[in-house]
Amino acid sequence: MMNVADTHPSHSARPPHELSSVVVPLLKGVLYQEDNPGLWGSLLNLQASVRDYVAVLGLDLMLDEAEGYAFLRSRQDEDGQAVMPRLVARRQLSYPVSLLLALLRKKLAEFDAGGGDTRLILSRDEVVELIRIFLPAGSNEVKLIDQIDTTLNKIAELGFIRRLRGQGQMIEVRRIIKAFVDAQWLADFDERLAEYRQQSAQPPEGTDG
């Protein structure tokens, strides 16, 4: 459940150093409860003050207490346009990255529907099988795995997965992926996959037919 407001009557009078200790990590990237419980607790206590502070920068605090993550997003108008110059950069994702993100999000939805563990752990082999049919035909196994490793590294940099310590071939799908690949996106998933299949069947640019 997302907390919308801090009811503390003096939230606007928080000392600057107290606010900066929370805002600065948020400006650097996603904040996870499991990674830093102390900082997470400070964010919950200072939530309203943080919202007021980042609003001046044209940012919104996106906080999901149930899933345990928070991040900053550029404030948008009714047309989905940023109301101020972007402080948080929007990244253009490549086809392999966007495809694998979609597949991992769908896998997480299926996993949650099963009502089991809260952590979705996948092996690299399982990821290979997820994406294999959507990649151009004719690639050998070594090149396929190298490409998927590169894609996984990029997704890890973006914060949507993490590799398990001491188990380099195992990844955990981080639940913040739900905030970026939403239910409506999943509802259109079959249509998007059809587009992906069509794209993968086309020859690369700069080659003959």
C-alpha cells in the first residue's frame, strides 16, 4: 500500500541534512528497503518532506511500501509531457532489452499468481528459453548466450534484476519492474510479441533482403 502523506505536523521544518541524506540516494537511483533498511525507515518518516522538496525540482516520489522500493520520476502534465526540463533522464531501450523486460514482467505476474515465494529467481538457462524464439534464427548457441548475458547485464544496470552472490548464473527479478511495465502493458502483451516476432524475422538494416 502506498503511503500518500506524512501526518507529522512539522514535516516542512526538517533539518536540511536529514532531508539530503534521503534525497541524494533517490537522485542517484532506486532505493530498496532490503538493501538499506535504515535509509528506508528514514524515507518513510520524512516522506511528506521529501515529496515537497523534490516537487520543487519537478519530480514526484514514487513509493511502494508493500513492495519495498522508491524512486523519483519527472512530473508530467495531462498529456504525459514533463512539466519541467528532465532531471531524471529518460533512457531509450534497445529491442533485446525491452523484449526481455516484458518477458520477465510476464513471468513475475505468473509467479505472483501462483501464490508462492515472494522472490522470483531464474537461471540463465531459463532466461535463454524465455527469449530464444524471439531472436533472429541462425545464431549459434554461444552467440545467443553471449547476447543474453549482455542484455541481462544492461537490465541489471537499470536495476530490474540482480545477480545472486556466488551464483553468477542465477538472477532475481526485482519487483520494481512492476512500476515500469504495468498491467495495461501486459494486457497488450500478445500484440507486442507479434510485433517482436515480425521484427526478429526481418533482416538487419544495411543488408540485402
